[in-house]
Amino acid sequence: MKRYTLLTLIGLTILALAIGIGTALAAPTPAPTTQASVLHPNFILLDANGANVLESGNTVSTMQTCGQCHDTTFIAEHAFHSDLGLNVYDANAESFNTSNGLFGEWDPITYRFLSPANDERLDLGTAEWLMLNGARVVGGGPATTSRGGEALADLPASKSNPETAILNEDGSVSTWDWEKSGTMEMNCFLCHLESPNNEARVKAIQAGEFGNANTATLLGLNVVGKNSEGWSWNADAFNELGEIKSEILRIQDPTNSNCAACHGEVHADATPLTIDACDFDYPQTATTGQVISAQRINQSGLNLAGKNDLTRPWDIHAQRQLECTDCHFAPNNPAHVLEAQESNPSHLLYDPRKLEIDEYLERPDHNFARGASAQFNVAPELKSTMRRCESCHDTNKSHAGWLPYNDRHMQVIACETCHVPQMYAPAYSTIDWTVVRIDGSARTECRGIEGSDTATDLVTGYQAVLMQRTDIVDGKTLFAPYNLITSFYWVYEDANGSQRPVRQADLEAAYLTNGKYSADVLSALDENGDGKLSEDELTLDTESKQQLIAGKLEALGLSNVRIEGQVQPYSINHNVVDSKSATRDCAACHNAESRVTAPILLASSAPAGVTPEFVSDVNVTATGSIVNEGGALYYNPVNENDKTYIFGHNRVPWIDWGGALLFVGTLMGVAGHATIRFVVARRRNRQTTATKPVYMYEAYERFWHWLQTVAIVILLTTGLIIHRPDLFGAFSFRNIVTVHNVLAALLAINALVSILWHVISGEIQQYIPHPYGFIDQMIAQAKYYIQGIFNQEPHPFHKSKQRKFNPLQMVTYIGLLGVLLPLQGLTGMMMWLVQKVPAIQDWFGGLPFLAPMHTLMAWLFASFIVAHVYLTTTGATPLEAMRGMITGWEEVEVSEHDSEVRKKEAKKESKKK
Amino acid sequence: MKQRFPTWTLGLIGIILLILIPVFYFLPRSEAKNNPAGYLPAKAVHVDHTDIINGEFTTGQEVTRACLECHEDAAAQVMATTHWTWESKEFDVPWRDEPVTIGKANQINNFCISSQGNQKRCMTCHVGYGWEEYEEYDYTVQENVDCLACHADMSAYAKGEYGEPAEGVDLLAAAQSVRAPSRDNCGTCHFDGGGGNGVKHGDLDESLYFPSESLDVHMGGKLDMLCTDCHWTENHQILGRMLTDNYTIDPQEQVSCEQCHVDQQHGDERIDIHLAAVACQTCHIPALALEDPTKTYWDWSQAGQEGREDDHFTYLKIKGEFTYDKNFAPTYLWFNGNNEYRYLLGDPVNENGVTYINKPAGSITDQNAKIFPFKLHVAKQPYDTNYNYLLAPITAGEDGYWTTFDWESGFQLAQERMGLPYSGQYGFATTYMYWPTTHMVQSADKALQCDSCHGKEGRMDWEALGYPGDPIEWGGRK
């Protein structure tokens, strides 16, 4: 028994040792490095019936295929990219917009109008809408589902239902067979493959083969081919289990290039970047000029003005390896759990209860975090959910050390304003659908290029216009950059009384006959008589031209036709530059010509008499004005309407003119007075009056006075430079502001200390008038300056150490030191403090009130100084008073009156004693 | 007594100070930028020697004697440099018991392999006269120092066989032309090292005689810098050591960017954190051999083919097959300034893999190491298959391989001249030689940027460098 136990023990020990050694030996096996790190497993491609495509030979169904592991129903229901506004579709909408997304929101660039049911004239049916917009439709939503929520394929075909009808080129209407065309499921491949075949996909959609579109995305990837008989799946791409091999069809996170397929120009490789000007296949680039690329701008293939110096990358975030999805993330992605935690109870910093990665992968929320652009309104509840500048950057730290008034700047200026200083790719400015080109398209204008070819014509880029953007999250209204696209178009009233854009087909009918301009149109528009209509001639710039077209449209049965215009702002948030290339020069804004109010061209020619209106219901307000300069329309921002006051740019004319008038008036008055004094004194013999030296001013009084003098003079000068930097370009705006602030602080401290001194020493009495006879004395003093002084009469007031000021002086000084100086200090202080205490902006009108008041008082100060300096020359000798203020000793006239007064005072003194 | 200055002037001064001090205290300061150009050595105007030197010179030695009349210590100073000795100081290396020296005088490379026994040609670049094959060179003869090689106007002077002045050189004219060394003096040997323009270095070639700013920001920029502006020289000791001819290098003896670029801040925190792990050269030398191609591969085994047409860039009968490359990205390694290994004559060959002629030292765990750009030169060169070491064939001269095209005779000759035993069996081994890259520097606007190394299109092999993955996602080294 014992032996048996021992044996067992030994046996077990050996076994344990063996396993231990084995494990220890096995542990350092290096991970295989040759195997590609593919997270996504092999999977079976299923058709719509759930059969392996390899066997059925059918088209692939993404919902079925991906639905094997992922909850595709959930994904499709949580994806505004798929829904495109379908769920809020409202056929009875007041405006042209029957929804807030691509499916229903009327876009003057693509122009065609998605017809609601029962419209008088069919424009776009659902099928044609899909063919037209397919390049930007990912599938699902309106590509599979009707407005009423049924499957498109289940709809009874009817010519009168725009969902099953299509407008033919000849103007007739046919039914659309959804059974035959198939519908288009949400296309997972488009965003989750490295190189989906978007070209083939778009081709299939444009051909109306919607059911083939998703399978076409796999063409050219060695997965599937297409021949006359249908689809042929490549058996080599599948493993023995019938699964597609993951190394052939590699599923991945969406990259920038995936987003680019629909949104705009993304350039990731080292070849020189080239783009076409205003190519709507790249909508984001065509509408704003935004290009997502890490490439240095000077390495690109564009013929850019000043290209050599543009050594910065197109987009700093692309250069620094950020992906679109870093900011536009899936909201339930656990990697972005911190964003989701913003709704935590306030006592919780972190809530560990979050989705696990497998739960997320099963049901990833495809309602991606989005910004608050003015041009896209789909899923408005998600606006401003994305990661924003301030989510990553701390402006206080990044601007520390160079940007003064950081907080104030952040209160009024969006990051993009300085960090997207210039757009380098061309963008649309104008779409004029009141006319059509010979191919039926609208006349368009493109800004940022002198011509049309970016490789041969000079690309200048353009500066975006600053508009007031109200943030949806924090409610702050900031200046932010936008491109403005102005469109003009004909509108008619249909039989139901609804306003509709005139159909492109009707426009073409009005303008063209057999593919050429009709004779009457040609004769009206062809100004140079060459038998062709150039882009310049293609405009309805006179009433008569408009009447001609209106008449032709009415002849087509359209009633109440008229031209409308709209301005759509397009947000610019990409193409950010780093601090070195950002706008850093104070004078860019703080100058007569200010970045903030730089105008932007709306249209170089516009239909006569039409002023376009800014689109409503967006978070952008246009507070400026639209002006017409020789037929061209401009938008001029007016920052005064935005409760802002830009130092060096804004000024109130009447204050400046009034102030200058006062100053010059004082100067002239003084000059006149001095001249008369001089002339009179020359005629008469100077009577020498007896004088005696008096120690008039204590050392501190003089120190206080002169410090104040110097401070005020410097403040006036620097203030003037800040007010009119355009006249003083030699000075650094920033340094001058600093000097101004330091001197202001010095002046305030000096004033406070002097009040203390005056109170303690009792000298404050100098400023307190004795009411008895004060008015009479003032009159006497005034009379002296007007008459007596010329007759060399003695001063009516006799200056002494005890009473230095004559009554007029006293009143002036009370006004100056007791009212004007504190008020000036107070307004100045508030202007400085507004950066830390934003509430000041709401007190009595904020900066737009404070700043002009400050200016007005500065003019008063300047005028006072002129008069004050001049009146110091009215002492015993012209320079005596000044000498007194410097040395303390002043020669004062001795007179009878003087001695009498002295006697009286002496008596009083003795009585007191 | 009348005061010299009235008391109120005190008040005036007080007021001025009271205003100026706070104003200057609060005025925004523009960061005082160090001006790198301020660190350039001052150059004395060189005395024109035309009227100082006269007489007739028939040999180089006579010229040197004339120089030494005034510059008494000059020869002694030159003789203390590796330009003269062609041999490094002594190093203790772990794979040898005795201290070793490294240099052209006693070791080999993977270009023309060895200067030993090939003095006839190789000494064209020695800073002395009369170093011949069969006799031990006397390193103590001062008059053998060739002053003209570095000081003569190169339009008036050239060196020939055994380092003697080339035939037909007017030595008087050459001697009268002396001045401080120019790019020509250095370039004659250093731009053409390995026997032709740009052969050896990927970053030094004849394009640097008249460089544009886009070729080299220092030599082609507005400062028009010379070699000696960075290779500071005192008493003929020239700053800078070549990695391939050393084992370890004292940083004090090496040229560095920091000599002039004292403040290395880039005004961008993100870039500045790279300084801990990335050398200046890595970003500022994005590509090698920008204008003239450099040799990247040399296959000696193909030499000697009868009837194959010679082409400078692909094949020469005397040398074998080559690859030249132009404007290409360097090879990146961790580098702490030293060699981890330098092949010494007699060291074993790795028959089945790569034999390193030199291997730069450094790794991701070495805090002194930074990622650094190298030109990698790969060669197939002869080795003794019995003794298992690299061979150094005699190529030049009458019985050299370049005349006989018989490897046997080349190796036999080497046994005679160098004392390198040859077993009679040879083969060809693959060797790697790493050349650090530090010239052809580019300005910030042409330097690498984030996406050059990071992300899908990046040029770095992060795993090879020891990172778990792209450090932009995985973090830098700890």
C-alpha cells in the first residue's frame, strides 16, 4: 500500500515535471511573423436566398452575408448614410425639401427635383434619383425601401406613382420595373474593403442595374467576374469550406480612401496630387476646395500661384496620420467610450459599464459622430457629436506665449478661421440654372482658378468668407470660414399651388431646339453676334431676356414663373494647418482691411434684379450685406452687426470726426489766443511786475504730475496706433497693445497713490471749491482770459501754495481727474477684462459701446492737454509755471491784492491758534 | 553750492525707470533664436604665397622642405593624423586578444578590397610621397608629407603613382598656389573614394563641388560652406572620424549637427519628442545620391569575363558587376556612433549568410542610440574556402589581377606582399558594409514628414528596428 502510494507520488511528480519542462521549453516560441494579421475570418458569400453564391451563381447579398455574424438589420437601421432622410420624408413639405437628406433635400447643384406623389409634373422618380445620385448612395434606405416603408420591389407599378415611374428623355413617363432592376442593399464592401471597385458599382447603378451594384463592387478583385451569362464566381478565391479567403477579400476598418469614394478628394500616395476644378464627382472638394492629403502642397500637380513656398501639407491631420474615423467614429465603439461618458452623473469620472468589443462588433452603430456643417442636415440629432478641435487641443496651452487675449479670441473666433487660412483647390461659387448650356447643364462659376484646368491654368485658391456659426452644443457664436455657393433658378407654381423648380427638361425645351439654341434665344442673348453663346453671354442680365425665357416657359404650360436665388454656405473644417502656417499676424484682422470682413464674390454675373437669399434653418447667420457691383454680386460681412468690435478695424465715424474737430478747435483757439497775446505784448511795453519765489509744489506732487503726464501722452499715442494701425504700419500692433496696457496700469496705480497722498496731506482741499462767490470768480477768471490778459492786467486769482488753482482750473481738474480719468480707466479696464469675464460683453453693449466711449474720452484728454499746456504759459512769465512744476519753485507776482489776502489769512491763522 | 544736476533730474530718472521697467518686463519676447551661422569658424585671409615661394622644384619632397622652413611643426602635425598613418588608434575588441588597429593600411573593405600591395594606385590619395609595395613605409620622414595635396590649387596639382606628384605637374606653380583647403582638395579623394565619382559614400560625390541649395543646404545654401566649416581643424587635426575605419569613436572627435545647431527645438513638440530616438540626419537626409549615382552592389565573382562589354555603371572586366542607384531612401538602423563589429583580416566568413565588414552598434534598448540613415553596400568578394577568411587580391601592377585576370596570381601576390596565407581554394562571400549618411542635408521644407515613416506608406521597418509596430500607435521606446 505504502509502496503503491510512493510510486504514484513519484509518477505524478515526474509527470508534473515533464509537463512543466515542456511548457517552459515551449513558452519562448516566437509568434509566427509570416502570417498576415487578418482579424476578419474567412466567410461564406451568400445570395439573397441565403445560398452560397459559389453554388447559386447569384449576386451577393450583403445583408445575408454580413448578417451571418453582424446584426445587419440593426446596422442598416442605425446608419444615416443609408437612410439619407427617408425616415423623415414629408411629401407635404412647404419648401422644396421633402426631407433633410440626399433623398428629398433639393440641391441646386444637382438640380433635379425628387417628385412627391401627385405632383403635376414628374421630375425625378425614385429610380432615376438613384441612378443620378448613386455614386453617393451606399444602399439600403431609399435604395430598397419605399417612402411608405414597403420594399420597393413590392410596389404595384404605376406611371402616376413617382416611386415606380421614370421621366423619359422625350418627356413621356414610363413605369419602372423594380423586380427587373433589383434594389440595392447597404453596401458593406464599399467602406470595408481596401480597394472596392467603385467605378463598376457606379456604372451598374447608372445603368439602372441596382441589384448588381454590390456584386460589381467586387469586380477586379479576383473574386467574381461578369460575362454575358451573368456572374462567375472564382472558385480559387474560396477555400474548401466554400468560404471566401480572407487574404483575397480582406475586410478592414474604413480608411480615408473609403470615405473619399463619396465625399471628396483624398490622396494618400506619393504621386503628385491632381484634381479637376469643381468636379462634382468629388463633392466635398468641388463645394469647398477641401483636399485630404498629407502631401506637401508644392509637391502636387496643380499649377498653384506661389507654389514653391507652400511647403506645408494639404491637411496637417492627414499628415499626422489621422483617419476620418478618428473624429467621425461609431458612437458605440468602446475605443471611443470617453466621448460616450459625457452623460455620466457628475460624480462619476469613468463608467466601466460599457459595450464589450464582441458586442460592439455584432451591432456597431453606423450613425457616425458628425459635425455641424451648414450643407448637410441629415440626422440633425447627431450634429456636433464628433470629436472637435477642443476635444483634442488645449487652446490655452497651444497659444500660450504668443496670442494675447487668448480667451477673448476664443470667444469670437473658431479655430478654423486662423487654422484654415486659405483654400488651395478651386470650388464652385455660382450655379445659374436660369440658363442652360447646350448640353443641358447650368452655367457655373468656379472660384480659385483663372480658367478651368488645374494643371495649365493658374490656380489661385481662395479665402473663405467668415460667417457667424452658432454651436449646437455650447451655443457660442463664432466667426468660422465658409464657401458660399449661390444658385439662381426658375420657379413655377403647379396645379396644386405648390412651388417647384422648373424641370431641367422644361428648361431645355425653352432654350433648345434639336440640340441647338432656339433662334429667338440666340438673337436675344448673343451679344457679339457670332452665332454662339459664350459663358459670358449666357446670363439673363436684362429684364427683356428674362421676359423672353419666362414667356417660353409659360408657353410650356408653367404658370407664375419667376427667378429665385439662394446662397448656401458650405462649412470648411478640413485642410487645417499647424501653428506655423496659421494666420498669426495681428494686422490680418486688426487693420482697416480686416480678414474678418473680407468680402466674397457670389456671382460675377447674375440675373437682373434678383438678390439671392441665404438658406434658413442652418446654424449660420449672414449678418452682412449682399451688394451689386457692376453686375457682380458680393457678400460683405459687417462685423458691427455681430456685437463685435475689432480694434484697429472698427471705428465710429462721428466720434472720430467730432473728437478730431474738438482737438483741432482747441489747437486753433490756443494758437489764436497766443497770437493776439504776442501781438499785443509787442505793441505795449512789458510792465515788469514784481515777483517773488514761492515753493509751490512738493516733490511728490511733481513726481505724480509728471508720471501722469508721460503716461497719458504715451497712452494717447499708443491708443491712436491701436485705433488706426493702417496709418502706423511701422509699429507692431501686439507690442503697442502691451505698452498701452502697462501704461494704463501704471496710470491707475499712480492715481490711487496720489488720492491717498492728497487725502492724508489734506491737499485734497485744493480741489474742493468754496461755494461762496465761486461762480463770480469763475466769470472773473474767464473774463481775464478773454480780455484782461491782453491788457496785461494782473491775474484775478493769485496763486499760492495754499490755493494753487483758479476757479476755472479747479472745475476743469475735478472734471478731468474726478470724472474723465476714472471713466477712461473703467472703460479701458472692462475692455481688457472682457477676455476673462465674458459677461462684460453683455453689459451696456459690450465692446461696441466701451471702445468708442474710450476713444471719445481719449480725444477729450488730448484736447485738454493742448489747453492745459498753453495755459501754463499765462504765469508770471510764459515758462514760469512749467519751471515751477519741475523745480517746485515758481516766481509768483506780488500785488496789493496778494499782500492783503496774505494779511487776512495770517489773521485767520493766528485766530485759530 | 550749485548742484551739478538739479534734484528734479532724479525724479525724471525715476519716472523713466518706472515706465521702462514694467514695459520691458511685459513686452512679448520673441524667442531668442540661436543663429547657427554664428558658430562657424572664423577664416583668416590666407597669405598669397606667389611671391614667397621661388626656386626650382623637381620633387615633392623639395616643396615640403620649403614649406617646413616657415611652417616648422606642420609635417609633425600631419604625421599625427590618420590622413598620414591610414590606421586608427588601438582598440580592444572582444573577438581578439591583442589590441587592433583599423585603416586602409592594414584592413579591407568590400569595394576595391585592399590598398595593401596596391600602393601604386591607392597611394594617389595618401597625404605622402613614395609609399611602395615591397618596403615598409617609413612614417617618420617629414619631407614625405605632401603639403600640396591639401593646400595647392587643384587646377595646378595632381597626385600620381605611389603618391608622387603626377607627371608633368609644375611644382613651383603648385607650391605658389597654396591656400587653406577648399572643397576641391578634400573632394579629390573623398568624392571619388572607391575609384570613381560617388562610388563609396552615398552622400559625398562630385555634385558637391558646385552644389545647389536643394542638394545640400549647407554647402549650396547662402553660406556656401566648405568642408572645414564643419570639420573643424586645429593643428592639422581634422574633426570627424569615419565609422568604417574605426571600432568606437570618441564623440569629441566626431562632427555633429549640434556644433552649430545648439538649440534643436523645432517649435513643434510633436517633432521634438523625436529627438530622443531619431538622429537629425534621418529626417533631414531623406534620400541618398541625389544627383550622381552611388554603388550599392558589387559582384567581384563576375570579373574577368572575356568579350563582355564594359560599362561604367554595370560591368567592368577588371571589377565585375555593379548596381548603381540614385536618389533612393537610406537603410535605417539604430546607431550609437560606434561599430558593433568591424571585419579584421583573418576573421571568419559566414559562408551561408552575410559577412559584415562593419556593423553599426545600437539597438532599441540602447539609450545612446538613435535611428540613423546608412548607405548599405553589398558585395560578393573572394574568400579562402579552406581558411574561411576574406582574401585581399593584389589587383594593380604588372602581376596584379587587373593585368592577369587570374585570381590565383592575385592571391599568391598578396601572400607574398601582405603575408596573407592562401590555401589555393577560393570562393565568393556576400558582405555588407554600412556607410553613415550625413551630407546632402535638406532644409525643413524638404525633410521627411510624419507620413514618410508612419502609416501604411511609411518607409520604416518598425519590427526590424525592434518596435512591436508603428510607434505612432504602439508608442515609442521606453
